[in-house]
Amino acid sequence: MIGQWEPPAIERIEVVEGRRLARLPVPGLMGDLHQDLGTNSLTVAITGSLQGDERRSAFLEELRAAFLDGSPVTFVADITEASELEDVLIVGFELSEANEWGDEFRYRLELRQYVEPPEPPGLLDDLAIPDLADLAAGLLDGLELPDLLGAIPDVADPTVPLQPALDEVRAATDAVPELLGGLRSSLGLS
């Protein structure tokens, strides 16, 4: 049974199981190392045949509807009894007609084990933080920012600390116009 649908006139069912192995060649070693990456999804192939146009049309209608839906469906067969196969996807099918016995119609379905993907990890789901906003507010309340800054000087007039130096410059340059007076008169400048 594939979901609620039973493929008719089954002649053969094949099950393919395999391991994913990474082959790692090592220089100087006889043979290769293999890393086991787990098992492949179990694959089931069902082969059968039908005769008659009406049976073929009904079969194709059900098969195409299940294939185009693309949703995982339950699968039950005696050959997969020892496996953990529960849900499958119809990954492909082959159809052929022959005129050997009249209106003979052959089909082959390929089903592959469906594994439910894990839930994506949440950003803070694993942390025991009930409310991040409350945590942030509590941390900011604990910090008294004005105390961390210390004494901030008045930056309104940056020349206040420079005033004594400016007074000395003024005193030194007050005599310059008198000293240049003789130079001006000799140059004819008023």
C-alpha cells in the first residue's frame, strides 16, 4: 500500500539499501580508509503489468495524482518489515506499452524513504532567558553611565586653559608695531 492506494498486478518488488562511505586514500597504505557517513535512504522499486485501456487509464490517473502531489505517503509491504520504513516519496516511474499479449502495459515505480527534516534551531530557544528585553533593561539599570564617565570638563570655551599662554604672546607682540615704525617710514609707508 502506498498511502491509500494499492498498485495493481505487482510482479516484483526490489529493495535497495546502502551505506555512504567516504573513501580516503592514504599514501603508502595498502588499500584505502573508509569513513562511514551513515545509510542512504532506502529505495523500493515496484514492477507490474496491466492489460486493458480502462485499467491503464485508472492506474495512470491515481499514479500521477500521487506523484504530482509530492507529499510523503505511508508505505506498507512485507519486504520492508525489518526496516524502519514508514513514509516514502514517489521519486519516479517508468511506463511502457507492448503488443505482445494484446494491450499489455508495464510500469515501474521508484519510491524513496522520506526522513522528516529536523526543526531549525531557534536563535535563543536553547537559552533559559524568559524575556531578552527584561534582561537587557536589568543590565542597563545596573550600570550608572554618568558615574562611569567621571568629571567632564566644560567644553563651551576651549580657550580658558590657554588664556595664560595667550596673555604672554600678547605682551611679547605689543612692542612689534613700535619696532616696525622706523621700517615703515623708511619704506614710505604710513
